[in-house]
Amino acid sequence: MSTAAQYAEPTPPPMDTLPQLKAALAGLAQLGIDTRLDRLEADLANTRLDQFPALAERYRAYVRRSTTPQAVAALRLPVSASTAELREKMAAAR
């Protein structure tokens, strides 16, 4: 089974079927990102079939945004580096 973490750089995981989409979402847990699997299940139960493509695309986009090289690199930064970068940006915004 594929995970988002395995495909984080540079290709997102396959998400052509519902099981692949669920596996991609589950893989986000390895990156410390909310998987949103519970929301997906609730949305599936309450979404009309003609609206399913839009629902699937919304979750695919979430996985793609969460697994960009920039997002993964940011997640791997130590807290001290993240804090320093945030302070620099806040100082520059003043």
C-alpha cells in the first residue's frame, strides 16, 4: 500500500480509486499531518453521487498541498529553525 510520505518528493501518491485516496490520507499521519479520514467518511455518507468527483478532488488537493517538497521540508525543520524563520518574517513585516 502506498503512503503520502513515500511519494512526498516530488510525486504525490496515486489517488485514482477510493482505497488509494484513503491510503494517501492515512500516509499523512507519518508526516504528523491530520489525515482527515474521519471527515472523508462523514462526507462520503452525506454526499450525493453526482457531487462525488468534487469531493474526491477536494481531498486529493489536500494530499497534494500537504506533500509538496516545500511542505515536507517545513515539517522536517527543527522547532528552533521554524521559530527563527517566523521571527525574521515578523520583523520584516514591521
